[in-house]
Amino acid sequence: MATGTSAPKLERHAASSPSLLTSYQVAPPDKYNIGDSWKTWSLVFKVYLEERGTLSDKDKKVALLSCLSIKAVEELQAICEPSEPLNDAIQFEDLMDSLNKRYLERTNDTLERNKFFQLKMGSSSLKEFVTVLKKAAASCKFPTAYYNMALTDGFILGVPDHIRSALIRSKPSNLPEALELAETVQLSKSSLDARPQSSGDLNVNQIQRKGHQRTTQKKGQKGQPSSAPAGNGDQRCQSCGRTDHLRRNCRHLETTCNHCSKKGHIEAVCRAKQKPSSPPSQRSGQKNQRVTCVRVNNVESVAPPFSILTKI
């Protein structure tokens, strides 16, 4: 049995009755230290409670906390978070069940620690993530000297990249310091994201967009245009003829045409296969124009212009 666990102690108290009868009372057990036999200590503690008689649920919780070491109380707090062990919503038996699971069940420490260091903050807040880490650390059985460092390392590994970079540069020595710095970085980023763009920023963005449009147009001029306006104003893909996407997103960009054997379109839209439905002078998409026939009866002949080269 570990040195931290002792058998019930009997203390003699003088009775207040005139007969001077002697009564005996069981003393509280020694404080439970992590590493002691929980099975033995919890039995001694139950004997102590039985001797004290009927106690309220809160009195039992107070007695339990007063008989635990600081480290054991910290782990119990981590299990109960975001609540507290003395909260009325948590019963004494709930605390004992949690401690039984913590100190009696055999767990794979290496596996639990691997899970701990893979935890990510995700959509949780920074403080909520700290609570998650403390609960997970309760089953990792970190050595006492490494416990706080493990929480700090797990916090740094689990926060988003921009916060992690700042923490790595600052090298916080403990979890409260890391949490404070992370909250500062997060607040700064939120303020920057919420800052309205100045006119200078807008001008730069407009110039960048215009430059991108010019570049896109130049690329379109080198090969076939990505889309061409049809008679009804829809943008039709030159690779397949559909109107629900742009040509650069078409799955037929690498398809070889069965008619002209060229890559980039299907036979249904092949230009080499299509027969002109209007005179060459008319462009596709233009409305048909009426042609009026005029009979010419008299034609006046006009001599062609001529020039005379004169040297002076």
C-alpha cells in the first residue's frame, strides 16, 4: 500500500455524561495523492463517512474535497468543467463515479496522450478548447511535473495556424499566458477583418480586377473564345454548346472531335462541319436584312481618275 493511504485512526474523546464513558471516533484518512491505491483509500473514506452518520450530499462533497491532494482536486475540477464539484447539480455519487473511472479503469496511456495532442480547436472558443484539453488530460496520466507543460503544448498544437505562429514566436511558459496571448491575436485579427476598406485599397482592388480582365481577354484571343453570344443573348460553350457553364470549366476541353480530329470540342459544335446558313457577309447573330431589287436603266459612264507627274 502506498504511504499516502492509512487505516482508520481511532481517537478517544471524553464523554460529557457523568458516567465518564469513553467513545471512539474515526479520524479522516490521509489525503489521497495520485499514485496511491484508490481502491483502498476510497474504502477508508467510506468508513469515515459511515462513522460520521447522516450527512447531507453537500457535506459529503466537502469532506471528499478536503481529503484530496491539490493535484487530485485539479483533476476532479477538470472532469466537472464547466461546472464545479460543489455545484448543487452535481451529486456526491457523481464525483465518486468519476474518480473511480479515473483511477480504477486501466487505460492505454500512450494512446490517450496521442489522442490528446491531436485535439483541434475547430469551431470552439479559446476558453472552451482549454476546458476540452483539461478533460482529455485527466485520462492521460501525465507526470505531475509535465502536466502544465502538456496542457500548454496541446493548446499550441490545437489552435489555428495564425495563432499558433504567434505562440511559437512568443514561447509562453504556461497555459494562462498562452491563452492570454491567443486571445490578443484573435482580437487583433477580428478587428482587422472588420476594418472598412479605404479608398486607396478600393482603387488597388479595382486596378487588380481590370488587369485580370485584360489578361483573360488576351488569353481568349490566342485560341478559341471561351464563350460566344448566341442569338438569344446566352453564353454558349464552344466545346459542347451548353449554356450552363463556361468553356474553361467544360469537361470536353480535352475531347477529340470525331469530324475534324481536333481536340477541344465535340462533333455537334464542330465549325468545320457546320454549313453556312446565311451569306458570308452576314455575321452569326445578326438579324436577317431585307434586300430590295432596283432596276437600273441608264448608266452614265465616268472616266477613271488619272494623275500627271511633273518635275520642277
